[in-house]
Amino acid sequence: MGRRKRRGGPQQRRNGNDEMTNGFARFGGGMRLRVALLAILVILMLCAGLAYTRRPDDAPKTALALMTTLPLQRSEGGVEADLAQDAAPHPVFERLNQVYDIAPVDDLITWKPRKGQLLLLAQPRAFAPAELGRLDDWVRRGGRLLILADPALQWGSLYPLGDKRRPLFSSMLSPLFTSWGLELVLPMTDESPRIIRKIGVFNIRSVTLGEWLAKGTSNPRCTVLAGGLLADCRLGKGRAVLVADADLLDTAFWEGQGMRILTGGDEFANLAFVEALLITLKSNKALKGDFVGK
């Protein structure tokens, strides 16, 4: 029998192998391109998802300047107490600091407000005339201000009345209030010293609440609301909201240890009330309806 003739010679077989290799190469290159495009698409989808699910903690905080004689950021115990291992800011400061970029202010003359920054004065020290003028001018130029002014602060302290380290007993901003057509008074009532007041949707508890009285003027700049507890002042391009109490920040009146253990929340809405006022200032919405009640 004769030998079976092989199909194609060596050169032809080599050409076939080359064509097969090139085919695999083209196939592999296409696969790599598709994999690369798919990887890019997945990365873009992940980035979009991260942006959509961005935590509130990652969002830019609203700037808030704070001036107070209350021991909110610093304790009454002095530097040694503040540097202690277990030292912590007041719960009010901690809660606000979650939402706001808080910058303590000691002097309104040297203070350099940031764009869009709110200012919170919580029972601040007495101001020199130049500081009062600077504050009034800043508000009229478009500043947004929240004042908690107490006519008879009952906040507990390590120090006796008159000691400079103690929170200010009575607000010293009367010249400013008078220029805006307001007077801060302490009503003489038969109510218990501890008062529970419903302000719109907020149940708050405090002690010796003050009251705003509108002073005679044909063109009032301020509107008194919530039974005298609030005053809303439109001044030039800016706005100031005033609360006739500062004790409401004291945790003794709103935190409620028993309620916190049971529900994890506050017993009274004091802090939620203050936070809502800051939000209202930022958005420049009116204080009306359910917010202030009847």
C-alpha cells in the first residue's frame, strides 16, 4: 500500500498555526478591552453610589460662631478640668457640633465673619458700645443672629454670684434690645419656677422664663411671638431671632436620664427647638404656623 499523502506541507501548517494564534490574540485583545470598559463602568457606578449615599457627616457643615458665658465648650473647672482624660464638651455643644462648624468668639471687634456664618449668642458677656455697634451693623448688612437672653439665669455653678467665672446672671444687652424696640422682662407669676411650655410642635421645659415686650414705635422692627418668649427682628438686610431664656440649654431641663434609657431620645424638645430656630434663620423662613403656636 502506498503512503497516504499529507495535506499541506510544513509551510502551509505554519501559516495555519499563525492564523490560529492571531485569532486568539484578536479574541484576547477584544476581551481585555471589554473587561477594561466594564471595570471603568463599575468604578463610575460605585462613585455615583457613594455620592448618592453620602453620609450627612461628610456634608459641608454650616458655619456657626458662638459667644457665651455658659460652660458649653469649656467647663467651669478651668484648664486642668478641660485637659482631664474624661473631659467632654457640654451635650448641647456636642449635638450642635455634629451639624455646625462651630467657632468660638471672644471679641466682636476682632471677629471676622465667614460668608453665610450664623451667630449664636447664648447669655453672652456685657458688650462695649463699639461691640454693640459692630453687632448691629453686621446684622443690618445681612447677618443672621440667634440670641438666648435670660433675665434671671438659674444655671448651676461652682462659683458664687458676682464671680466672673460664673455664667452671667442677667442679660446685659438691654441697649441693643432698646434700639430694636424691645424690652426683656421677668414676669411675676404664680407659676412654678419650673415651667413646661408648648411652643408649636415643641414641648420645652425651663425655669423663670423671660418675656419680650414691644416698646412704643410707629414702625416696629420686631414681632413678638409665642406668648412673649420669641421675638423675630427684620433689620436691614439681616435678621435676629431672640429667645427670652437661656436655662433651656441646661441638660437638667431636657435630657431626662430615665427617658433616654427607655427611648434613646430627649425628654423635652429644648435642643430641637433651638436647632429649628437656627435652621429657620439659615433658610430665612418665617416663624409662624405650627412652629410658634398660638
